[in-house]
Amino acid sequence: MFDTILQIGKTFRSSPDGLKYHRYIKSPMQQRGWEDIRFLSLPVREDLLFDFNALTYITDENLKQKLFYLTFKTSDADGLVKYLFGDIYYSIKDGKEGGYYRMPDLSNKQKAYRKGSFLRGDDDFTSIKKKFKDHKGIYLIEKFREEFRKNLELIERLLKLQGGFIEYLDGKKSNLVEIISERLRIN
């Protein structure tokens, strides 16, 4: 599993366009209808804390070309959408999820699908961490996942309640956390 991540890194380092060709790396620009996608940036500070009030649109076309998300699977037959780290490609339209991140579905009859993508990735990350415990990159991914877990509910709310942060980014409201809380009270 971590071998895949290491291979991704090796490919990335050896070729400026290498990520485009890895089977578990995708660009939202490859998706049909990408012109309608609103690209958002939720900054992660150097201490790996999320800076929610610095959420912005990404308008730079060159930067959009450099966005990639990891479509992690333990095998090609693995049907669960898991999230380990990095960029997220998520959409919701008419109640249907798109992209490569899934929210928890507590009403699903299959237990595995009751967890969202982040929690689905826990066992795989634990396995990766054991195998590569001495690798310096594991600490960064582990710290990122710890911070993501602390903010999981808010991050998933941001993804589900996209209209709220569009209001924030368009300058109609100034405090993102208040917007999301307000929208949750309404819904």
C-alpha cells in the first residue's frame, strides 16, 4: 500500500508530468464537465493545522492543472472509496455524490459503506504506518490525518454544504464557521 504512495512520489520527482499517468492519481481537469467545477483551497499551515477562515477559490488555470487526488485502493477489486491524505475531489448534485470522496451512509445495509471515506482509510493507514514506521514521510501523513480527524465533521459539512462556503468566498458573509453552523440549523 505505502509502496504505491512511494511509487507516486518517485514518479512525481522524476517527471514534471508524471502524476498524470499514474493509475491511482487523477486530475479533476480530466472529468467531464470540469468547466463547472469550483476549485477551492483549504490551506494547511506548516504545523498541519487547517486554516478554515483562509478558504479561497482557485482561479489560476496553471494551478488547477497541478491539482491531483489519490484514488487509493487496496486492490483493483476494492470498491470502497478511501481517503488517506491530500486533495479531495467531491461534488454533490441533486443529492447524488460525485468525485472521489464519500460521506458516511448510516442507512446503508452494508456495514462498510456506513463509514465515510476518511474512516474507511483508517485500517489501511494503520497497516502502512506499521510497515513504514521509520520512514520520515509517515509522520507528516499521520499528523495530517490526526488534524483531519479532529476536523472531520466540519470538513465533511463544508463538502456537503457547498453553498455556504460559496457565500463566504463571494464576500456575502465573513465567518465560515458561523455560516456552516447556521446552515446546519436551517437544514
